[in-house]
Amino acid sequence: MNDRRFWSALSALLIAALIGAACAAPAQAPATTGEPATGASDCPEPNPRLEVTSRQVNLFVWTEYIPQETIRCFEQVYGVRVNKDEYSSNEEMYAKLSAGGANYDLVQPTDYFVPLLIRQGLLQELDKSRLPILDSLDPNYLNLDFDPGNVYSIPYQAGTDAIIVNTATVDPIPQSFADLWNPAYAGRLVMIDDSPRHHRRNAPGARL
């Protein structure tokens, strides 16, 4: 199985596991991707294949975080319609959740936003008996301080911050984050206008 198919299968399995642990009828239906696909499947078979009784799942996720191919394969393999709304910042996500009027099964808060959602009563506890995928996750991303015991969330994506350098014009070339305070770079840096922790680690398995 090539990398693209592997990650599609893993993402679909994770979504299936979370659906099994957290399903709810929408108070305000998110945008739908259409009827579940039928017919011959070119999608990888999930292993293990989970029992899914719901006929639809309502997601509130970061823009472009779940490939459309993954959603298509999930719908095709499990026969479950995926209704998906998207947001571009934690603040946008929190504003909609706290305002009420919509009921999602899964949301993708960045790790540091999980405690706020817990305090506000916006998350439900996960039913771990229906999450066999937990045994396959890297323990380095479990039981972290923002959700001890993974009561409300499980990890989905992880990454690191990076420094991008045009080596043809920058001298000396930075070797570490500490080099960003080098006076030689004064007035020559561009920073993303967003929380630096946004891309550090995400825990989208939060049950709403």
C-alpha cells in the first residue's frame, strides 16, 4: 500500500472509531458532502473494521485538514454520510460552539484549546470501549497535560514549527530557533500572524 492510501486508510479508521464512540443527531445540519458513494470500491479495507450503526456523522474541522478522498472512502466503505463544516481558527470554532444552535459529533481543537472547551461544558467524555485504535497510537501523544487520561480527546495530527530560509540570499544560515535573535537578521524576518501552537499538535477526537 503506498503512503497516500495508507494515510487515507488510517484517517478513515480513526474517523470510524470516533463515530463509534460519539454519535449525535444534528440540531443544525452542517454542509453535506452528498449521498454515500456506492458501487465498486477502490478504497483500502479498514483493519480492524469497526461496527458503525449511525448513518451520518457531523464534523467541525480545520479547513483542508481532512482530504476529500478520505471522506469519499469513508462514505464508500461504511455507508455513512459525512456532513462537514470547516473553520480557519480556534477562535472561530469556539465562537460557533459556544453560541449553540449546532450539534457536532467531532471537532478538531488545537491541544491548548481543549481545556477551555472542557471547562465550558462543550465536550462529552469518550467511550474508550469503542475506540480500539487507542492501542495503535504513539504513547508520546497520549495522556498529555491538556487532557490527562485522554478523557475528551485523542490525537490526530502532529508536527513541528520550521524556519524557511532562502539560502541564496541569507548569510549566515540559521541553525536553530535561537538564531532568530541574531542582530544580522533584524528587519529581515516574516512571522505568521497566528498562534505558534496552532501547528504543534492537534487533538481532534473531542466528543461534542
